[in-house]
Amino acid sequence: MAIRVKCRHCKTEMGHLSGQSALQHGRVKQMREEFAEEFITQDEEGTLTVTSICEHCEKSLRDNPNYYAMQKWIQ
């Protein structure tokens, strides 16, 4: 099982843990239970993808609060 962290807005990959590193990470199971529906998906190969917000998108949202009301603000 590998873990990937991607921005939910621009889809930029912000991080990646290989299968062995991911298994050794103690909070993976707890994270899946707490945030699975909203932030974590798993593909057919078992790779977990955690969605978050990258620094660029966070700054854009902070500078343009009206973007929060939009379903998709990156074209």
C-alpha cells in the first residue's frame, strides 16, 4: 500500500510514501477511519490518495474568498 497526497483543486501531487514506508506509518489506519469519506480514496492496486490543499491554492482561496462558493474555480 502506497500513500499519495494531492491537491483537491489543482491535482498537484504534494507527496508520496512507498508501500513499505506507508505500512510503517502508525497513523494511517486512524486517518482512514476519521477522514475516509471526505479526504481519502483507494484505487484497485491499494494505493491511498489523500486530498488536501497545496500552498498555491490555499493562497488563491485566501486572496479570493468568493472561490469557496464555486464548485470548480480552476479552469
